[in-house]
Amino acid sequence: MEILSITGGFRFESTTLKAYTAVYPEEYISEPGDILLVMTCQTAGGEILGIPGRIPNDGRTYLHNQRLGKPIITAPSRIDKDFLYWLFLSPDFNRELFLSASGTKILHTAPNRIEAFQFLLPPIAEQKAIAHILGTLDDKIELNQQTNQTLESIARALFKSWFIDFDPVRAKMDGRQPAGMDAETAALFPSEFEDSALGKIPKGWKITNLGEQTKFFTGYSFKSKHFISQYEGEYKLARGDNVKEGVFQWGDKAKYWKALTPELEKYQLNKNDILIGMDGSKVGKNWVRVQEHHLPILLVQRVACLRARSPMSPFLIRFLVGSTEFANYVELVRTGTSIPHVSGKQIQTLEFPFPDKATILEKFHKIAMPLFNRFDSHDEEISTLTSIRDSLLPKLLSGEIRVKDAEKVVEAVV
């Protein structure tokens, strides 16, 4: 079930696909465009019950697994498959499945409960128009996401080349000009390695740790009984529930605080602060970089902030804490069984090689910054488009807003 996103669709880019090598009945083969629905949810609010995903046309064979429902349209002249997908994403559909679910710790729905859901069915032409409007927004969101994946890959490749694989040093050792690097930048790197506690590192570099290169602090102990709605509060609260695998998760998990009092000033977050969740089953993997459009935010206890000290680049920190090496390190040092956690000291003592010339860090930052500025711009647009899409969805399905009016909204933003 983790392969489906709470916003709909499959998360193939962030989950591991598993192959099935045994013999299987042909009726369990899913065709491109088939819709599968989540039938089981392990959260108390049932947030993913009924969430749909569409089988992609990517050359793979996908099998219909247990605990995923598969709706089959028997009257295609009466209901459009794309319209049905958006219906399954509607809050009313999720709410009904939650209210009728069985189980306590693990909620279950059933085919008869899904079939019992009642809704307004517009004419087929209007169904297609509604699906087109919402799909247009979704396509633009997906395009931005793909562009951001490319931008992040470029920056990550540079980080890995300079600070993990030390490609410029290896090239100079071989008498080659480092690939994609001007002579001035290449001159900043040595042409040999030396031994260190972490193995071979560029000569002259030192071993440092996150504590030395960042201002480290954890959040304030806010009282949950004083949380307020977004309409009353100016400040979002960055809690463990919000810091998830590189992205903020807000929605119904967002909590707010009304005013900034003197004792809270030091818990204000800045653009490019790096946050790390210190508790939970995915401790070591839950982190996020603060962007301008996320602000203003206050930090909550059990979430750590790493704020780069000059000349350290926040983008370098971002790739360090987002790396497999960091996740493996936390896996080794974490404590607790039912709720694993990591301490501030353990985070701060993570060691890594550090250049002997600040200019190398400045060069890296200068290259990475425009990439992440573009990333942030696209991400802000994704947030806006998602808000518009999620606002239009129930209104279009209920008839509260007409298709013509919705088309004008979409034309203005896409």
C-alpha cells in the first residue's frame, strides 16, 4: 500500500518495485489505465482508504495484488474512467469509506462499501470535461515535479563528484583536466590523496562533523491543546509529522501558532535551514529543506534544525543528510525499539571530509544555488496548482462550480 501516494497515483520513484517470479493467473494482470484502490489503511484517520492509482503504460507487467481493489466499468457510455479516478480522489469518497470501515488499528474497506457510495453523475461529455480540467492541472504539476527531479539530480551529481568520489582529484592524478570544470576551479583541488579516519581523502582536507559546520538546535515544547487553525494562526509548526523524506507534509497534518512571542524568536526558521525528524520508524530518512514559500515556520521539539555556518553551503548539508550514508549511520546509532530515535549529539557527530579551501565550498554553492532557486520556484507553483486542483475537485463533482468557470481558472494558471 505504501506504493500509492496520499494525493493519488503510484510512488514508483520513491519506493522499491518488487518482481514476482512464480506462476500467476492471467486475470491478475493489470492493463495500462486500470485503476487500483487502497483497501487497507494503518492510520487512525483512514487517510488513504480508497486512494486510486492508474497503471502506467511503461512496458512493465503489473499484477493486481491483494488489498487493492480494482473497479471495472461495465457501462462505458455512462461513466468515464478518468472521471471515476477523480471521484475516487474526492474527500467525500474517502470520508464515506472511513466511516464505514472495519477494524481499529488497521482499517479495512470492502467492495460492497465502495459500490454503495452514491454521487451525482453528470452527462458523459461533462464528465470528460471535468476530468480534462483536473488532468490539465495534474499534468502541469507532474511536469514541474519531473523538472525538479532533473534539477536535483544535477546538483546531487556535482555533490557526489566533488565530495564523495573526489573526481577532480582522481582526474588530476591521471593527468587529466577534470570533466566539466574550468582551470580556475580545478586548481583548487589537490592532485593526491592522504589517509584519514574515513579512508582516503584529498590531501590537505580535514575531517569535520555536522556540529562544527552548523548551528544546531531543536524546537520548542509547544502544547498541543493550544494549536489553532490556519485561519487564526500566522505561523506553521514544523513537527515530526510534517518532516517526511525530503518534503513537508501539511494538509490535515498542519498545525498553527498565533503569535511570535520573545521566547519563540529563536525557534523561527530561515530559508535553506535543514530539518531532521528525530523520532519514528524512518528516523534518518525524514528530513526537509526549508524554502521561502514555506515560511513563516516555528520549530517544534524532537525536530532538529541544521543551519549552515559560513562558508558551509546549506545545499551540501542537504545532500549529506539526504544520503544513504547518513541513513545508514543513523541506523547504527539510533536507540529505542517501538519508537526509534536519534539524539542531537549523534546527529552532530556525523563526520565527513571538509575542503581545505573555502573557495571550493563557495564554488559549489554558486553552482547549486540557481538550480535550487529554480527548484523552489517550481515547487511553489506545484503548491499553488495543487491547492487549485484540490479546491476545484469537490466543487466540480458537486456542481457548485460550472465547467466553463473552472476552465477560466485553469487557463489563468497553466
